[in-house]
Amino acid sequence: MKKFLVSIVFAVALATSAFAQTADQHFKAGLQSYDTKAYDQAITSFTAAISLNPNMWAAWFNRGQSYFYKGIFDKAIVEYSQALKLKPDMVDGYFQRGLAYLKIKNPDAAIADYSQGIKLAPTDAQLWHNRALAYVDKGLPDQAMTDYNEAIRLNPAYTKAYLNRGGVYFRKKNYSAALADFTKARDLDPNLVEARYNLGQANYFSQNYDAAIASYTETLRLAPNRSDAYMQRGLAYARKREPDLAIADYTKAIAIAPQNSDLYHNRGNTYIDKGLTDLAMADFAKALQLNPKGARTFLARGNANYRAKNYDLALADFSAAIDADPNYFDALANRAVVHNFKTQYDLAIVDLTRAIKLEPANAKGYKDRSVSHYLKRNYDLALADLNELIRIDPKTAQNYAMRGEVHEKKSLKELAIADYKAAQKLDPANTFAKAGLTRLGATP
């Protein structure tokens, strides 16, 4: 935050009439109250100063500051605006009003204020940094990146600029650049918790799980009550197939944040990996109690019920997942698997058609729908789906083997042989293709 221009206020006060001395006394009392975070008292004093000297721009500005730190941002904006009306070249006014606009989710107004501030003080790195924040809020990451770059050029030791530029890189999935910025922020401030945590995130999504675990551990050393760091470290352990360590971290996180449904969901998934279905089901139930619209958790529980051959329960869970999120591809695809098992092929086809519309480049939708058509003996429709499947995924042997079987059912021997051979070329150990070639009297 910028410093108050107290010395300038005193100079103005000395040049005015006698009543301004009283205004000045109220103003100084307001500053003292502000410094002790007694914002209501500060507002009273600044108001008294303004009533005696309505042109005391610093009193308007600092009354705005008091409202800002009380969280009354709309009133703060009114105060900053009056201060700027009285002193249009006050950089601090644009800076603080821009912050208030960010707080009320008005990035356009914030950008305008920071742009005006930059015109007045083009070498002020904070103004460039904060305009970048506003560009991020407006969904303009490229403009934000330009401003972060300028802030860093002006102040190469600007820790927050590296941290926030790293965030933009992270959201762009440029994890190597994010890692570089988060590392620089950490090096500039070794005790900056967010730099450590963000390093963990960038390493996690780069699949550098050991490095991620190290960063989350450092985060927890600095901030032992960060439940999100325990959760993320647990996810990294799970990726490394160390379920016991993952469960331990989820359990620690739950002790800190027992109302976080994601923690129970993740621990439940890890219990499934360990074959502890009862414990998993208990965690899924708790997660759904906390978040009754938890589509991911319904899906996970549905998968567990399917593996346990509780098909009706699985169907109910997948349906609940779809009710919670009608555009959930995995839930539609998995419900279709259950429909196929229950010989409800038409229902399976309906679900898979919806799934394909959601993700037309996802090979799984065509593959699974081809199975439904095949089971209905609609071989032409199965073939159409398999052709599209192979167009999307031409390097999976089983795709050709499946199409070979459909060609075989349609008595298209040469095409069937060609597909089985294509499958064997991609995967010489594919027994399905080998059996097909043997049936057709072709050389495997």
C-alpha cells in the first residue's frame, strides 16, 4: 500500500486560514486511529476534518482508506473519487481506487484507474502489476503477461510479480515457465508460503511428483495448518502409488478442514486402490453428505459398486452424477456400460450419443457405442463407429481387431483379414486378432 502524503497535508494546512488548524488536528487524530486499526474512530476524525475544510483531499483519501479496510468498498470508491477531484494528479488515489474496483469485481474500472496512474508514474512497478491483476480478472492473460513483464523489468526483485506471472503461465499450462517464476519468487522470499505451494502445483501437473512432494512439505513447514497442502501432497503420493502416505495426508487434512468434501472423496479413492471398499464407501457417503451434488463422488462410488457387481447401485450412482452434471462424459459412458451389461442396449446408445456430442474427439464414446450396436447386431452402425474410432485413434491394435470381427460378421473376409493383420502389426501379442486369422484360415 502507498504511504500517506502527510507532509504535504501539513504544508497545505499552514497556508490556510485559522480554522484549518482544527481540521489539521482532526486529520492527525484520524491518522493515529487508522494506525491502530480503529477505523470507525478514524472515519469520525476524518469526517470532522472534512466538515471544517472540504478541500482537504488527504482527509477524503484517508477516509476512503478506512472504509476500504472495513471492507466497505463502494464507500471507499466515493471517497477516493472526491480526493481525485480535488487532486487529479494523485497517483495513490488511482492506485487505491483501482484496488477497490478489483474488490467489487469491476476490472474495467480498475484497468482505467491503473492506466491513468501509469500515465502519471510510468516507472511505478506496482501500477503495472496491479493492472495485470485486473487483466487477469477480465480474462485477458496476454495483456496481463505484458504488464507483469514490465513490472519485473522496472523492479527485478518484485516477488509478487513473479508469483502472479507464474500463475498466468500455470493457467496456460506452461508449467516450465511457471516453475521458473515460482522458483524466483521463492528465492527472493524463502518464507513466502504461496511460492512454495505453487511450486508444488506446477511440479505436480508436470508429473514431477517427488519435487511436488518436497514443495508441499516445505509449505507445511512454514504453514502447518494448510489443509490444501496436505491434500495435494496426498494426491502426489497416490500418483506415486504410495497409498498409505496418501491416506495419512488426507486424514491430517480432514482434521484441519473436516467440512471439505474433496478430502473424503480423495481418501475414498485411495481406499479403493488398497481394496478397502467399506472404508471407501464410508468416505464417499461423508463426501456426499457434505456436497450432495458431488458428481465426481457419485461417479467414484458408482465405479466401486460396478466392480463389486452391485449393478443397480452403480446405475443409480451414475444417474445421480448425471443429474448433478448433465455434461459429465465419464458418467454417461459408465452408465452406458451398465446398461449394456443389463442388455439395455438402446439406453446405452442414447447415453453414448450424448457423450459423443459432448466430446466428439473422445475415442471412448465411439468404441463403447460400437459395442452396443454390435450387441444389437446392428453391424453397419457398429462399423461406422469403428471407422470413426480408428480415424481418431489409428494406433491401438484392439480397434482394428474389433472392426475385423464386425467385418467377419458381415462376411467381408478380406477386410476382416486386413484388420486382424493390422492389429497384429501394431501388437504381435494380440490374441484376439490371432484367433480371428486362424478362424478365417489366414496366416497369423
